[in-house]
Amino acid sequence: MKKLLSIMLCACICTTVTACTANNSSETESVENENNLNDSKQSESSSSDRTPDTSVSNSTTAEPTPSEPASDSKILVAYFSLAGEQYEVGVIEKGNTEIVAEMIADATGADVFKIESTTEYPATYDGLLDISRKEETNPPQIAETVDNMTDYDTIFLGYPIWWGDTPTIIKVFLQSYDFSGKTIVPFCTHGGSGLSGTGRTISNLCPNSTIKDGLAIRGSTAQNDRDSAKQSVTKWLKENGYGL
């Protein structure tokens, strides 16, 4: 009987020890798993600290930097004009169209290019009439070129009216460059004919350009009433979107 009781007591002790051992093992495993998870989170956090914040980086690189001023103006005033003896105004030192061209350039801040022939024009009005006729079949050559024409978006094109049209040298000028996509704004001086349909001449020579409404100023006004001429220039520029 004593032996039986001893055996049963030993069995109970073993069961209790086994259960305790199992519980301790489970608790240890749980603690280890929790520690591993914490280590993993710490590792991820540490890795995140080392990785640049992409949004901040993009924001930094996307900040605009101060732009440098354009080296060239995008507006050009190109004109043909003669001094000497001219219709209505007599002998003049500065051409009528040149006076208007300077007003436009001053108002817009544009660059200026004077269209000149390789040969000198007659100083007398009768001589000029004769040579202007001959140029229709014997076009003049332009002395200088616009090296950076591609830089300009808008060209103000000035000329006197000869024989109801643009001088032949203006046609040569328009055929010397590619004006595709550019805006051409004509202006002229005249003795009573106005623009004389020269907008169509320009449009035919530059079919891929935008031709804006032109300005016609009488030569005598440009030469002898410059305040009035300037008022006309100012009003016309505003109407064409070049407000002052």
C-alpha cells in the first residue's frame, strides 16, 4: 500500500513539473517572438531613417531657380527707308519709314534691322522712280543679313509704298528667311495710298506666318508732325496687343 502511494505521488510531481516546464517554454517563446518583432520594427525604422524622403527631395529639386535674362529680344523691327528727295516732303535727312520704325522700337524695346541694298539708290526723286521700276525684273541684293532670325517671334516690317506695292527689296527680304510660325506686323509710309493691299503681298510670300493689321502713316505726317505720328503708333500697338 505504501508503495502504491509513493508511485502515485511521484507521478503527480512529474506531471506538475512537466506542465510548469511547458508553460515556461511557451512564455519564453512568446517573449522571444515579441523581441524579434521589436527588433524587426527597429530595423525597419532605422532603415527608413537612412532612406531619403522622396517627396521632400522632389520638392527641393522642383523649386524654380532664377532664370537668366534672355540674351536677345524676341521682337525685331526690320525696315527699308531712304533719305534724299522724297515725294511731298522734299529733300530729307532721315527717311519717313525710319522715323516710324524708331518710334515702334522705342515703344516695344525691339531690336532694329535696317534693310539696305548693296548698291546705292539715287538721291533724286525722278532717279528713284526709274530705278524702282527696273528692280521688278532686276531685284536688288541686301547688304547685311539677320544672323539670329530664328530668335524672333514677331517682326515689325516697315517700308514706303512704291508703285502701289512694297518695294522689291522687301520681297527679297521676305524670301531670304523662313518666317513659318512667326508673326509679321506691317507698317508703311505713303503719299496717299495707305497700305495699298501690301498685307496680301506679305501673306502670299509668307503663307505660314500670321500677318497682323498694318499701320499706314502719311510720309508728310511722319516727317513734319511727329507727335501725331507717335499717337497713331501708340494706338496701333495697343490694338495689336503690344500695350505700353
